[in-house]
Amino acid sequence: MSDARLELLKQWLTKELGDVEYAIEVASADASFRRYFRITIDGETMIVMDAPPEHESVDKFIKTAKMFARIGVNVPLIKAEDVDQGFLLITDLGIREYQDELNNKTVDRLYGDALAALLTIQASGTEVDIPEYDMPLLMREMEIFREWYLEKHLAYPLTDELNNKITKAFEFLASSALEQPRVVVHRDYHSRNLLITDQHNPGIIDFQDTVIGPVTYDLVSLLRDCYIDWPKEQVLQWVHGFHENCTQSGIIKGVDEATFVRWFDLMGVQRHLKASGIFARLNYRDGKSGYLPDIPRTLGYVGDVASRYPELSDLASLLDSIDINQHKLKETI
């Protein structure tokens, strides 16, 4: 822990905290350039975010954290900030990730809390300027799958005809997303970004990429998580319950259950294509290979849904030609 950014961070902490002794250790590093450190002072802990300003901005995190805190969801509170240097000192929500404690006995309670918090976020609207999850962004995200998973990871032989079919599938998925009612979207609402807390569960982190977008996006992030999966029947029950609560809360109006499930399915395909591409990109561009084992589960969702929707038959055929567990093409293509 002797890099230049860390030394700058320590200097900033000394300025903010005064002449007090503290212990500092790595808390986590996510899939971006951000890092998190945990400091301990007299037995109490806080988190320091290091977001290099040439790569990240803490401004969006600050605004969203304050907005979420005002509507009553459990997010880190900001104790000190230096936007120019990219440093934040925030409260510590702990280390108990949902992913580590989800099982058949706990899932209904934990997901119940997470779905209630999500409903609060969606029903409360927004007080700050949040970008739109528009067609160009939806398409750019899916292009990550083509560029980094198909072309880079698999060296897939993409003909003009196949590229056209892929683009057509992308446009169909983006159009479905844009049909949906617009709400505040966390954008990474899953088991690694939800923390089990003794009060006001869950603790919600990693919300700096919030957008205004489709009502089913965060729902599919949670229920068809890239890092843990559940039986299809169970997932559908949760979706039906959330549809009912969204209707009662006025978040959606006049949307029948079948339409909502269709939106949910297709939104998941868009998200999981993006995620698979990002996992491959993290390996090749950033040297982070730890996400590669999550690709089979993630693309498994895509293949299952694509096989049930005629509009995605070309995408289903594409995935049928890939051995996703072995990260290679099948010999029959």
C-alpha cells in the first residue's frame, strides 16, 4: 500500500481527521477504477473511496447518495469530500454481502427487503439531474458483447449477414426497454451491491451510475443475478409480486402481468449481453480474470429467454453454436 494515490489519500485524511491515529486496509476494488479502503479509529470504522478523477467522478455518487438518503433507503452517508482529488469519506455499512448469506432459508426475507427498497426508489422519483437510459446507451452496452465476447474472447467468425442479425436483435431489445415506464434505475442492483444491515436492511452501494430507465431493469438485476441463480418458478413468483406492488403504488398503470413478464425477460437479455461483454473486457483490458466464471450463468439466462421468443431466434442460434462453459466455439459451426 505505497502507491502515489494512497499517499495523497492519507494526506487528505490527515487534513480532514486531524492528528488522530487510524488503521487503514483495503476494503474492496470493484470493476471500475475505484478503490475502497476501511479506516478504523478507536474501534469505529469508516470507508474511504478513491476515484481517480481522470477516470471517475465522485460528483454523481454524492448527489445520488444524498437523494437516496432523503427518500429513506439505506446508503452510505458522506462525512467528507474532495471532488477535485476524487476522495470521499463515508459511513461503513459493513461487510455482509447478500451474495454470501443468500440461501433457501434466507432468500425470501432478504429479497423482500431488497424489493421493498427498490419499490421506494422507483416510487419516489428524482430530485437531481440523472441521464436517460436512451437508445444509444442501450445499443452501446450490447455492442460490448459483440466486441469483447464474440470478437475478442471467442474470435467468432462474424459475417456481414450474422452481424446484421445481431444488430436487429439488439434493436429489438432496446425498443422493448424503451416501451417501459421510466423510473430511477440503480443499474447494478444485485447481491454484491446489497449489504445485510441490522437496521433498515439492505445497505445499498455502488449507485453512481444511476439513470432514468426501464422499470424492470433493477428487478432483473436482482432476480436474475449474474452471481447467483434461483429456480425459474420462484423468480416468476417474485416478478408477479413486484408487478402487483408497482401497480398498487402507481409506478405502472394499465400494464398486465404478461406484458410485465415479457419486459422483464427481454430486459434481462439486454443486461446479460452487456454483462457478459464486460466480464470479457475486464479480463483482456483490465487484467481482471475473476469474472470469466460468471459468463456461463449470465449467458445461460440469455439462451433460455432467447429460445422462448421468436424475435430472438437468431440470437438463440448464435448461442447454440457456443460452448459457454468451455469458453469456445462448438466444432459444428
